[in-house]
Amino acid sequence: MFEDADPIAEAVTVLKSRGHTVEPDDDFENWRVDGGDWLTAGDVLAWAIVLGLNGGVGRLQ
């Protein structure tokens, strides 16, 4: 991905590509993954990292 790309958008894209349902709130500040509780954008990024979908900021695969 591009160096200046939004890491949250990248995390959402990767999670979706791996079969997760990801939906934002009206302001795109909180996200619901697989129908669970609302998560902050930072939580979504952290979850992508923990799941091994991201090697760190700017390193989504």
C-alpha cells in the first residue's frame, strides 16, 4: 500500500478481505466488526495487528 495511506482504511480493507464484516458509524469514528460491540478506529487497527493481518503502521499485507 502507499506510504501516506490511511492505516485505519487499510485495516478495514484487510479485515474485509479476510471475510470479516466491518461497518462504520455515521461519523466513521467507531467501527463494528462481525456484529460485535463498537470499536474505536484505533481498536480496529490494533485488532488487525493482533490477528497478524498487519505488521505495523504502513505494513498491511
